[in-house]
Amino acid sequence: MNVIKQMSLAMLTGLLLLSCGNKEDKKKESFSYEKQAEEPQKQVEDGVANLVISGDDLMKFDKTELRVKAGDKVKLTLRHIGKLDKNVMGHNFVVLKKGVDLVAFGIKAASARDTDYIPADAAGDIIAHTKLIGGGETTSIEFEAPESGEYEFLCSFPGHYAMMRGKLIVE
């Protein structure tokens, strides 16, 4: 009975401490599951296909399919719209060559911390990749679209490939 009283008192004290303070000084942050207005997936300017993809703190890309034409010069911009640091919830964008096993690549990448989760011996498996970024950061890469077909992309931060993946469709 004494343990129950102590736990109840500790919980009540914690609740009181959390509810104290000037609420006007605190920033009001909110999160919404409502779909935000989508940006155009692809714009072609000066012969460059511009793609934008975003990752968040919920381990999700905002797109699971990107399209370009074979041989196009592609500028891909990756935005991390979350708030967490890259050591906790870092994101990158990696396009794999045809036939590369995404799961096997993701497992191998998990141990490549020193190279931002891009395995040093995997250069032959990758078409292009961004650097690793954290919340609020943006990075871009440019590459030439490969031959027609479907190519898998992923975030190679440990474990992210399970949810942060998609297809680059080259027409």
C-alpha cells in the first residue's frame, strides 16, 4: 500500500511540474496528418529535370515514385523537413543500379557510419547519392538519368530502408 501512495505522489508531482510555467512564452508547435499541397514533382529548366523529395522525423519520404527521361540531366534536391539531428534521424537519397538487392545494400550500409552510411565498396551498386542531412537541412545532387527502366531508391541510414524507399522510373 505504501508503494502505491509513493507512486501516486510521484505521478501527481510530475504532472504539476509539467503543467506549471507561462504558457504564453512557449512556442506552439503542431503536427498535422493532413496532406499538404504537393509541389510539382518534375520541372524541366535549361535542359535539367528538377526533382524534389522530402524526408521527415517519421522515417518517410513524401514521394515513393519519381520519373525522368533517359539521358536527362537530373538535379535532385533532398529536404529534411523534420527537426531531429542527423546523428539521430539522418536522411540521404541513394539510387541503386538495376539488380542490386535493396535490403542487402541497406544492411551493409548500416555499418558504414564513417562514410555517412554509403559503403566504401558499393560504388558499383550506386547511380547517385546525396550526403547525409539532419532536420531543417537541404542538399542537392546532379546526375545523368540512366537507360529506361525502374531503379530503386532508399535512405541508407540504419533501418530507414524498410520505410524510406521508392522507384525512380526512367522513361
